[in-house]
Amino acid sequence: MFTTDIVLSSETSVPYDYKYELYSAIQTHIRDHNPELSTLIHGSKGIPLLNMSSLLPLRFDGPAKWPNARLFALVINTVNSDVAETISSVLEKGTTIILNSSMLSVISISKRQVILKYTLSTVTLFPPRSSASFSTPMMMW
């Protein structure tokens, strides 16, 4: 899996419901760079080719409330190396991401490959009951 860490800044507040706008703006940058890859990302079924975190506030202009957040971290994960390369290319330092009511500027970006190691095993949540130990409670009226 490839992880891209991005730091974004804004001079104005970012709306609470930014996720669709942000995803669409990033998809637009990808489409302008590589239309075929953008279509592949948008139409992928099963495992998504692009997964984004929420914006994580890093600095506030005033009290620590969402409308005062001005610096954000964003993490984008993908299992596809072409998607990771394209994201690094289109969201380079200085790139502006335009939302409906605010603009975000890329301050820094770094990409890394994460090796996931896991083992699948069977987990028994409840031990099986023998028929001799199973009883149905009787209700008395």
C-alpha cells in the first residue's frame, strides 16, 4: 500500500461538509493529468483505488474550533503504484485545491510504501454447546 501525507493550508475557514468537494477537486487534478486513470479510480469496484482521511487540523487562527483551523494534514492511501505516482505529481508543493467556498494550498507532500503483514486465523467467539447442556427456560404465568 502506498501512503501519501499532505499538509494543506487555508487563509479562510473550510466548510464542515468539505469531503465531497475535496475529493472532487483532487479527482479534477488527476483527470487533468491522466483522464484514463481518473476514470479507473472513479469507476473502481471492490477495493477502492483511492482512500482519503478526513482533514486533521494542525493549527488554529484563534480558539481551537473547526472554523479557526488553518493548517491541515490529509492522508491518501492507495494499493496502486500508478495512482500514488499521479497523486504525488498533481498535488506537488504549491498546488491549489479549490473548494466551493475556500482554497487549500499544498505546503508539503511525502509518499511512502507501507508493507502490511497479517495472518488470517479462525476466531471462535463462543464455544460450541453440546445438546446436553442446552436448555430452554420455561415461562410460568
